[in-house]
Amino acid sequence: MGELALSVASGCGFDLGDFQVSPSVLDPESHAYCLLELPWDCQDSCLTLEDVDGSTVMRFVNHAYNAGNIGFDYEGNHDALARLGLIRAGGLTNAGALLFCNPGRILLTCERIKDGTKGRTEEDAFLQTHAPSAARRFGMALGCPLADAPCQALIFIQSTFGSFVDIWTRMRPEVLIRDGSGNQGSFRSQMVPLGASWSGLPIKVQSRAVCSDVFSALVQVFSQLDFGQSAPVRLVATAREVVIECDQRIWGLGGHVGQSRRTSPLVYRNPLIAETLMLLDGAKVGIRAA
């Protein structure tokens, strides 16, 4: 099996701090717009279709089809990846390799922490009453192709919802992204109508909303990572919040992240990975500048 060179090509992209911008996601009238080379994820990976995990391709296409985002039939891995735009100039792109080949390392870890911490407010008292007095941890490490990672994480979140059902049905957990520079952004999709009472919603709707928040936040992180750095993304769920952490700087953190903010253009380090993963739920939102 070939080896995927996970490194960003030097000199490729317009430098905004540590973040490199693709021209396909910039407003031509923006001061940051310029003609650039292809982003790393759009470049040739030097891998072949023999390295592609066909079962991952099949699962991805089925999920995207069920989400109503694609409607094509395909014959073999080459046809599917070509239709997804992951084969260019006859070669498998870095995005295609990362999404559908064995990465050879862990890309995501998930951990659930249940802790009864003493509190002063009514909310804290509720948490203390419904959570065990001693911290308990449950975790999993995902070394699967990147296309599988968000869906596997949602299985973990659904399990976590069951563990925290008395808490999460009463108070919607906050979904946060924290990066290696100490920046933080919150993520809340618009699946729940503005002004709706969270505790009055059916459990199935609450569960779908939390999963949507987490999924969309994960997509944004994966869309902006430098995969040349080996530290995995960490998802940590507690009774109050779900935190997605990474050791790198994630551009644009520092404010609310979600569909309601459309004042800034979408900017991704890995636009092809972003475009592909978003087919799984159609949540075409991005991390905005604060």
C-alpha cells in the first residue's frame, strides 16, 4: 500500500497567519483574493485506487444519498470518486486519499466524562443530583478513513445522549471548538427553531439537534486541519458540553459559529474535504471570523 504524504505544499496559498486560503472559497472583491495554486487537499496524493477502501466509499455514498445530497449510481471506486471530484488529472487527490484510504494513524478520539461536581446554582445542583459522585471515563479511538470518522463520532454522541439523558433533555449541551492557540468558538445549528423551548422538544429531535451540532463542528475542524501534524482531534463530552479540541490553530474562532452568521466568506484550508464531508448532512456552514 502506498504511503500518504500528509504535508502542506510549501508556498501554496495566501497566508493569513498560519492558515492558507483557497481561491475557490474567497470573495473576488475581498482584499485577500489572489490567484493561487491548488490547495493541498486538491493536489495529487501519489496513491492509487488499489489503496482505496471500497466499503468506506459504499457507506459514504449511501449516507449522502439518504441525506438527499447525491443521486447518482456508480460502478466501482473510480466512478464514485470521480463523480465526487476526488480524482483530478487521472490521479487520486490528497482529499480522496485521506477520506477513503487507511490513514495509518488515529485521526479522532472520543471520550465521555461523567462527574458530579458540587455547584451553587440550581443548574449545578441538578447536575450533581443526576451525575455520579466519582468521575467515570469512557472512550474510543478512531483510526478509520476520515469519511467514516464523523459518522462513528455520532454513534458515540448518541450513546452519550443516553448516558446524560436526564441532563441533556433539560439543558441543551453547548458544542465548543477549542484550538491550540487558546481560541474558542461555540457551534449551534438551526435545527431547533429560534425561541423554542428545548425541554419541551421530543427526545428524538433533541438527539438529532445535538448530533447535528457535533457533526457540523467536526466537519469544520477537519476542513481546516493541517494533516501533516499527527496529533488527533479530541472529542470530549461532559454533562454540560461537548468540546472538540485540537493542538493547531483553527482560523476564525472566538465567536458564535453557526448558520445564522453569514457576514464573512467561508474560508477553508481543505475546501475539497469540506465539500465532500458536507454531503453527509448538507450543513454548508463554516467557521466565521469573529
